[in-house]
Amino acid sequence: MTRAELIIQIEAALKAARDRVGPHDWNDKTWHDRRRTEGQALVERLRTEFGANVREDWNGARLSLAGISSSSTSGVEGAVGNWIAAACRKEGQA
């Protein structure tokens, strides 16, 4: 798989996870649970389907895949978004 194809697949996986979580609503008590569940599912998919190295701790998340590393203090979703941006820069798409 080329890096460009990988970017497309990772973007789609992130969008699908975000769509399942939905917009943040302070009155929706299940939003944080959905975000955590989708984040865990996204990590599992990144590891199993794409061979990503993902580390999460109290300080956020770090993702390494296809020679590109990214991190975010906001968690997996942020690290994946940052990975996409870095991968696009490498591809000359940004």
C-alpha cells in the first residue's frame, strides 16, 4: 500500500470513529464513553490492519506508522489527525 493510499484509509477510519461518537454535548452523559470506546477501537484497527505502534498514557497519545510519528495531548484522535497532517506534508499534499 502506498503512503497516499494509507492516508486515505486512515482519514476514513478517523472520520468513521468521529461520526460514531457525534458532536460533543454537555448534556449527553454517554458522549465520553462513546469517545473512549471508539478511541480504543481505532487503536486496535490501526495496530492490526496497518501495523501502527500506538502508545497512550496520562499525557496523551503517540502514533508511529509508515516512518511517520505524531503525538497529541488530546489523545488518540488528536494523534491520528496530526499523523494525517504529517503524512500529507511528506506526500506534498498539504
